[in-house]
Amino acid sequence: MATDTRHLSVQIDRPVAEVYAFAADPANLARWAPGLGGSVVPVDGHWFVDTPEGRARLTFAPANEYGVLDHEVRTPSGETVYVPLRAIADGDATEVVFSLRRMPGMSDADFDRDTALVEADLARLKAVLESATG
């Protein structure tokens, strides 16, 4: 079955190592992607976020040199959502690419709403990192 995917990106005026280190740390997620939920906390070696629907479990790709920031969100209902995310060096800057996939049965309006939410999160990531001193 084919999947409808939108590749959303933002250019961040920071080195890829800095962007990757920040975005790869689950503790920073609430600073740039607050739509996912409230605070992100470690519990018994796993990361969790409190959402309006309940507690969701987050699993992040292992640290790597390729800028892969993929993660999975296991929702309170038990559904697992795979989130492809990359930090790509672009000279002294970084392009962050989020691949947003339409969920089965999702309406065009809901897909557009999710697109706008992800674009806002990427803009927030850019603002947080570019306002950091360093």
C-alpha cells in the first residue's frame, strides 16, 4: 500500500553536530515540539511524555554519525507511530528534514493540520537553536 508522505524541512544556521546533539536528546523535545505533550521524562531506561490521551513511550534511534534522529511514539492506545527525522549538514548550517506520513484513514484536512503542526515545531527548533549562544 502506497503512503502519502510530505518531506518538511527547515534550514538552521548552526553546525550539524550542534543541531543533532540538541534534537537527539529526548529531554529537549518539549522545548521544540510541545504539541507532542508536556514534559519528557526518563523512567527505568525509557522515555515517556504525558499527552492529553495519557502517557506515550518514546524510542529514539541510537546515537549515530549520519544525522538520523528517527524515533517511534507508542501512543496510550498502543499504536506505534514511526517518525523519520534527519539532520543534514549544509556547509556551516543544517537542514532538518521531517517525513510526515499520512495515517490510514486520515482526511486531507487532518493531514494539512498535522503538516502545519510539524512546520511550527521545525520553526521552533530553528528559533531555539539560532537564539542559543555559542
